[in-house]
Amino acid sequence: MKILLLSSPIVQLDFDRIARVPNLGLASLAAHVDDLCTVHVADIHGLKNHREYVSRIVNSYDLVGLTAMSFQYNEALALAAIAKQAGAETVFGGYHPTLAAEEIGNSLDAALIDYIVRGEGEATFRELVASKLAGKSPQGILGLSYHEKDAEASGGERNRMVHNPPRPLLSVEEIRMPNRDARLITKGFYSFDVPIDCVETSRGCTQGCKFCSINLMYGRRFRRFSIERVIEDIRDAEAHGAGSIFVPDDNITLDPKRLERLCQAIIDAGLTHMRYKTQASASGIASSKQLVDKMGEAGFDGVFLGVESINKRNLEFLGKGKMSNDAEKAVKYLHDNNIIVSTGLIGGNPDDDEEDLWENFKLARRLKVDFPIFYISTPYPKTEMRSELEEMGLVTNSDFTRYDGLHANLKTKHLSEEEVQFITWQMNARYYDLQWLRYNKVKKLYPKWFAGEMRRLAPFYAKRKLDLALGRRTARDFFREDLASGELCKGVI
Ligand code: SF4
């Protein structure tokens, strides 16, 4: 049996210029079946003609795996159609297929999907592959959705999709090291201008933010890999060409002491020449200056900070009411250690008016955040937030291709969908100005990348400024243009 695992080719264009990271989950899945069959991973999100690429290689595979978040799901279906046409079976996994498995099973999409591996995939996928090799039915494989082919057994309903009970999580000792040798595409992954790979150190989160899907995938559990395994994995990533490591843990700062120990282990292992980036909660980072100093010493130079909002009402709505609001302290600790700070700031909450949205902009400016991302609340399927917003009649759009955190799919009690989108676009447009040029840390840490971006964007910005000055175009014109192209963070007004 030959298996091909495909990453999603759909990316957020604005982020892709800063970082393009290979898919760790697929390399981990590959590691759990590589003793049973031939398995390849194709990280196709950097390819211009990904459909042609898939068409070209798919013929020799028996089973094609696809992963998708909500905004990537439609393209995954298009690739599944290519795979089915070539005679392969398809297996879907990831957030959207997991959370929407029942709806997918009852829809026409199910014709393109033979199996859905729900939740944590490694053990379920391995059992599926083993059962296929043994010619056995997938009945009884926990966490799997599949087509019941036997008309008799399914009560006369032909080919319906059945959903086996969920699978309990693995203990971390059962999770194998990722198989990076399974990758077919090894070039084109970077953070700024340094080759990058992913290394996970923990899985899951015990918090209950209403907008987040992590709990729906993993429950409120936090599992830690051993520090020895993490160090071995970093070495493996380096041996495969990485000079930079992205740690994609759901909430690495849930255990600040452990993160500090991990940083010490990186130092002791002589791995501080690598550049580390991660995502973390503001409260976790603010909880210990000693931790952040150690992160700096270990080689961390970029942290995406989940600030979300400083507005108490909005923190309550987002389910962050009990979390401390330590954005200021966290950003200071990170900047003191020369660490680039990106922040996620969420607007478009039910009571937000224009002033509330701009609050996030002012906060980012005051803290001199290097890359603030002004997100818009997104009512992802099955989340508590979606139910609440639906009840309030505020969800305006269920086209999941726009569920990427940057598009408005709701209105507030005071603002229409278009106004939420327009104000957020203005915030992104105005942030990257001369003030930002002066204080951002990126230009010091990655001067070559920064100069290249400036050269690339300068003519674009100059033309927009001129068009505005001459009255040839308006800010709304630029907004609509960016909305159509999907590049919502690059405006200039
Ligand atoms: S802290 Fe982060 S990972 Fe945990 S539930 Fe909230 S948003 Fe999700």
C-alpha cells in the first residue's frame, strides 16, 4: 500500500510572507504507519500550481490523506476529487472534518471522502491502515468515520457514513517521533529568511476560551512530552536542514516551570544557535521574568502572544474572564530579551462599537508590538461562541472559506459586517507606518528579510499614497481590492 498525505495548500497570504512552516502533524502520522506501508508527505502549501502537482503524482497512491481547517476545507474537497479520479481512496482529518463530521457525512461531500479520522489522528490512522492491509472492516476503529457499505447492516440505507465512538487520547510515550524523511518537498519553508521546522513539546490546553476548537479536539487536557524527546526532535529537525524551530504547542505556558527547564535543556544541549519561535498566553509569559530571560538565553526570538483584548467585557465574552490581563508586562519582558512580539487581538465582539475596535490598535501601538494581528471574532463550527452569536442573530455568513480569523462573518450590535471588516482593515493599514519602522525589532533581527520586504512593498505603498493624494482612489476602493484578493493586512491609508 502507498499513502500520500497532503497539507492544505490554502494559506493566509499575509502570514505566508513572514513564515511558511512544514506540517508537523502529517510527519507524525507518517511515523505511525511507515512500518506498515510506503508513506509520503507532500507539504503543498508553498506551491503555485498545487492541483497540477497533485494530479501529476497521485496516480501511484492507494490512499490519500487530507487535512483542513474550516477555511481550507473546500480546496481539500477539490484535491479529494483529483485523488478519487485517479482511483485512490481518501481520508480526511484535522479540525474541520473532526468538528463537522456528522454534517459532512450527511452531505454530498461524503462522496469524495471515504474516511474521516477524528481528533488526534495517529492511533486511529494506524488502525485504519492495518485493517485495510488485513482486509478487515473498519467497524470498531475508535475515532473513525466511514461508509457503511452493507445495505442490510445499515437498515437499507445505502452507503451512509457511520461514526465510531471517539478515541481516548494517547499517552505521550505512545506517540512516535515525526518522520521527516517521508517529506517529498523539503525546500521553501522559512521564518523570515531562515529555514524552519516544527517541534512540539506538549499537546492540548486546560483553558476554556469560547472561540477555540482545541478543547473539542483534545478535551481540556495538557500532555507534556519528555524534555529528552524534545531535544532529540530539535536535533532531528536541524539534521533535516532547519535553522529555526517553531514550537506549535497549544498553550506552552500552562506550565512555566517546565518551559524554563526546557530552555535550560536547550542551553545545556548546545542548541542555542537555533532560533526558536512559539505561541504563548500573555498571562503565562507575564508570570515569570526569569522564564522569559531563560527563553532569550535559549534562543527564542519570536513569540505570538494571545492577548485577545484588554476590554473586560470582551474577555468575558471570549471565555477569558478569569485569565489575567498581563499584556503590558508580557510584551516588556519579551522585548527586554530582544524577542519579536506578535499579538493576536480580537475585535468584532457582540457589544463592540467603532471605539472598542480601535482600542486594540491603541494597545498594540502603546506596547510597540512588532506584528499585531487584528483578528475578527470567528464563529467556528461547534464552538460555544458560535452558539451564542447565533442566538443573538449576529452570525452573517456561513461560507467557511472565509473562516480564517481575518474575514468578518458577523456583525455586532452596533456595526454591520462590512463596517467591522473595514475598521479592522484600517487598523492593519495604518499600523505599519513610520512610527512602526522606528521601533519594530524585525529590522534588527532579520535585516536582509526586512530590506527585501521594504523594497517589495515601497512601490505599492507609494502608488496608493499618490492615488489617494490625487483623489484617484479612496480608502474604500483599496479596502474592496484587498478584500477581493484576500490580503487584508497590507493596506496603507
Ligand atoms: S488558552 Fe489558547 S489554546 Fe487554550 S483554550 Fe484559550 S485560545 Fe485555546
